[in-house]
Amino acid sequence: MIRTRFAPSPTGYLHIGGARTALFSWAFARHHAGTFILRIEDTDLERSTPESVEAILQAMEWLNLEYDEGPFYQTRRMDRYKEVLTELLASGHAYHCYASKEEVEIMREQQRAAGLKPRYDGRWRPEPGKTLPAIPAGVEPVIRFKNPAEGSVAWADLVKGTIEISNAELDDLIIARPDGSPTYNFCVVVDDWDMKITHVIRGDDHVNNTPRQINILKALGATLPLYGHVPMILGADGERLSKRHGAVSVMQYLEEGFLPEALLNYLARLGWAHGDEEVFSMNQFVEWFNLDSISRSPAKFNPEKLLWVNQQYLKIADNDRLATLVRPFMEQQIGPLADSPALPEVMQLLKERVSTLVELADAAHLFYRYVEPTAELLEQHVSAESLPALQQLTAQFSQIEWTREAINSAIKQAVTDSGLKMPKIAMPLRVIVAGIPQTPSIDATLMLIGQSTVIQRLQQQLGKLVN
């Protein structure tokens, strides 16, 4: 049974890189009919906050990345960590170290000065025939893992291929602080062991942690998971992704009017591909997903491509759903909406013209809030030669059935009778009825605004112009 996990630290919002890691871990579990687990790694008490936990949970819910188990919190598992620490001390795989932070820093400065890699020198590491220093009074020790001194750690990384690191490169990791609280790498090992994680899919910034975690797992006699380290996401300029590239909270994309399925689709294509497929459902993604297709090179985040993907999803989105999503954006700006026209019908008309829900809301305003045309717009678009045709059209509008087809026929008749070109009629209509010179198709726009409203606005504005 495949078991994967997503294990964010709640020291901030869930960002793009974390969301992609969650997506890949979720999809791998779903592809294999396995289990996806959410674990909150909150042992960094100084930086972890309840607000960050809530932000992560909200983002996971919005993205529809449903987890089968969890969320599990490391801070609620302290007794288990202490139990395993005791086991490691008893088996000789861990030991107490009384070196102070100052001693360790001096040690490392001396090593750097000698051109050596800074590392703990093992002064408190117990070895056969070695005499340890006298235990200093009043010093609470840390607990260090006794890393193997010889050999190497190798694993067949599911993304990067075989990776091997010499144990000589690894010093004895602190696995518990002086107050007894366990450290990150130790908690991760115990959690992955207890939760029977079979596949660890995470960013390649964790590659250096992996050999340490493998050695601890071996010391515990635990079954090793398989590891897959996904290359990082870069900005379009090749630099590490940051806020200036769009690396913001996942929930900000909600605020900016992106659909969650569009964001997931885009994230899936950041470093993974299935042929030339660009737009696909999450069901398709789960069916196609495998770790072999993940690129070994960093992916580049492209905000314009994300907008394009979102636009494709808006075009095919259900109109009732779009109406529900757009309404809060509109009401925040213009207040409660009138009952007419029906918002889903407005969505149908506008959704192919926009890239975000915010743009969709802005475009829909004209059907619920009338902004009278400025004198400059009227002077620019309503000419003396078009006035008679517009007056004739106003009269005709009051006599027809208010359908798109009938409106279109009436406008074409006015064009024929007046001898003017279509823009000479359509542009003034837009300006007078909608207050702006550009709208969707004029017949569809007028139909949705409504017969009585259209006639009233035409009569009002034309009356002013004639007088």
C-alpha cells in the first residue's frame, strides 16, 4: 500500500513550491490507490503560529487536495519522540554532548581558518578506549546521533537517480536540544516510520537531510521509504522564486480570481509533462502521473502562462458556479446586485473575454450599475447623422419581442435605412446604454440589460442631445 505525506512547517503561508509538492504527493497516492497524509511539522515553536496552520489548511481545502489521514501535529507527539530518543541512547546510537554553543562555534571557526569543512569534532562521542571530558557542572546536554564513521549512504532517488554521500561528510547531528525537545530531522524520521510512509516526495532542498534521516532509520531498524526530490521552481529570470516573481500565498490566487483547478493544472506542468498536454482535469493528471516524467531541471514560474491556463478554465466553467464565485467580488465593489439580469447569463456572455474572476466581475458591472456617458464620449460617438437612426431604433425597440435575434434585426434595419455603417450605430448605442464604448456583442448586451432600461436610457440621452 502506497503511503505519501505532505509535511509543511507552519511558519508562514502555503506557497507555490509547497503546493506543488502537496499536489505531486497527492497525485502519486491517488494514482496507486494509496493513502495521502497531512502532517504539520510545528516543532519550531518560535516561528510556528496557529495562523499559519490555518492558512495551510485553508489552502489545502481550496485546492481540493483531500488528505486521507491527519492533520497530525508533531507537538502532540512529544512522548513518542522521547521514547525513541531513550531507545537510541540505550542502543548506543545516540549520546549526550555537553559542548556549549560557544565551544562549537570556536571549533568551527578554527576549522574554517584551517580550510576545513566546519563540523562537530566528536569530542563527546563515545568510542572504545576513548576517555571523555569531565561533565561540566550545570550544563544541560544536547543529544547527538552517532552517525556511522565509515562507508556511505546511497539511495536510488525516484527523480534524480542514484545519489551517494560519504558518511565522512556527515557529522553527529543534534537530535534533541538541551531542554529535551527533539529537532526537525529526528521528528521527521520517527513520523515517517510510525506513519509507514512508503514514498517521500519533497523539494530538492531536502537532499542534504536525506542521508542523515536514512542513517537514523537504519539505527532504528526501520524500513526505509523511497525518496524522490523534485527540483525547485525558479523565476522567469532564473533566480530563486520570490515574491517579486509571484511566489505569494496560495490563497492570494483566490483573492486575485484564479480557479483552484487552473492553479493545480499549472503547477502540475511545472517540472512534469505528459506529451504536449497543457490543459487537463485532475482525474486525467492522476491517471497520467508518475515520477519518471518529472524533470531533473528546475522549472520556471511564468505568471502569463498561469493567466492563460486560468482563461481556458473560465471558458469551460459552469455558469452557475461562476456566478457564485463572481458575486462576492462584485458586491464588494458595487453593493448588492439586482435580480435582473440573471448573473449566470451574464457569465455566459463574458467568460470567454477575461482571464480572472476579478476581470469577469469588472466586466459584469455594466449590467448592474449604470454609469452615464461623459460629454466627451457622447460628442465623440454620437454624430448628427446617427441621431435620426438612433431615434428610429428607439421607437422600434419598443415594438419588438426582446430577443437577441429581434434586436439584431432591428439594428441591421436601422443601418440599412440610414445608409450608415454598423459602427456608426453600434458605438453610439454602447455609449448611451452602457456608458462605455466597448462591450460584448451589442445585441447580447442590450438583451441582458433589458428592454425597458435600454429604451429609458436612449430616450433620456437622446432627449438631452436633441435639446
